[in-house]
Amino acid sequence: MLEPRKSIHYFQVDPAGSQPLDGSTIVETPVSLTVNGDAWVSFMCTPVLLEAMAVGFLFNEGVIASMQEVADVRLCEHGDNLDVWLNHPVEKPSGWTRTSGCSGGVTAVDSIQKPAPISSPDGFALPTSGINRLVGLLTGAQGLYQQTGGVHTSALSDGERLLLSADDIGRHNTLDKLAGLCLMQNVFPARRILLTTGRISSEMLQKAVRLGAGMLISRTSPSSLSIELAEKWGITLVGYARRNGFNVYAHPERIRE
């Protein structure tokens, strides 16, 4: 079975010269998705939580709405193919759109169409200190990043703690993995806040809406389209979040001073 990190030998060069070092790097590998025996798409991803990624991808694409539709999901023994069987027929999308996501993200969903959320979150507001604290928890959850670097982490929170987290070289894959974990473990808190280390593009915002998140917090920047869609769809969008501050780009009413 594939591992998420790989041992490497490299040279570190600085003004004093160069020296050989041993370390590890994040694994990026192609993993194909087969649905009801039909090959659909290949992911470039990090080989952790792959079954959750398959389920979450189908959920975020609107193919399924619950685990009751999934008869079986399994990773082949070589770790390079995910086989999902649904208990109903499904039509394979006629084409895929390459997204702005790193590592070759794809979607068949219109990037400006609001997805149907699994449920609408209850109204809530968080103090600025609460957001700063959640960002600190996200940093603490980046165990794989601390070992290898070069990997994104996303997490689901109820406003008090991190409930689930997922790592991947592709930021969009982390939200697919989170969606799959939510379905597989039946974790749907009333308050749903998503945190991510990756930048927020339109497809990242779509995935957050699909999960019914009322707030999306990123360690880096949102795109212009994600800001427009967050404003239109009622999502509080936070960017450049650190432990002592952040920027609010849409719907600041959920944040208390």
C-alpha cells in the first residue's frame, strides 16, 4: 500500500556551501475512480483517506447525497484505484472541467451554480478570539506538513474544536476527503465551520456550501469569484487568518468583536 511520505536524499545549499541531508517529502500519485464498474476520472493526490475522498468527491459533485446510496467503496490492493458501487444507476458526466486547484483538480459542476447543501446551518456568530483560536488548532493539526512540508490541511469545526481533518497535496482534495468523512462517520454539527491552509477559489467555496458550512476560513487569499459567490450565497469568508488576526471578505455579521 502507498505511503503519504517518501524518504529522500538531497543537498542543502547556503552561503557556507552545501551538505547532503536525509529527509522526507509528500507523495503525489495518480488514483483512478471507478463508479459502478465504469472508469470516471483520475485524481492526483496524497494516498491517505482515499475511500473518504471517493465518497466526498461524488457527494460534492451532486452524484450522491448520503451513504445510504453507497453499496461498497474499496481501494484496490495496489492503492491506485478506488472502486465505488452505488445502489442505483448513475450517468457518467460527459466532460470534466479542469479547476484552478493544484494537482489537476476536475469537476463537472458549473463553477457559478450554487450546490444544494446537505442542510442549512443554524445561525451563529463567533468572537474574533474564537477564530484566532481555531486557526491555532488548525496549525496544530498539520502533523503531515510538519514532517514533509508541501501539503494542505483542511478541518471541520463546530466553533469550539476541530471535529475532523484531512491532508492532501491538493487543497480541493482535502475538502472532498472531509465531505467523505462527514458522510462515513455521520458528523454534521449544527454549526459548520471549515478551515483550510489553501487559497479559496470558486470550487473550494462550492464544496464548503455543499457541506452546509456557514463560514470558510483560509490561511491565505480568496479569489475574486469566491468573494462574489460568498457574498451572494451568504457565506462568511475569512482569509489570511493567523493566530492574531484575519481579513473578512464577505458577511462579517457572523463575527463579534
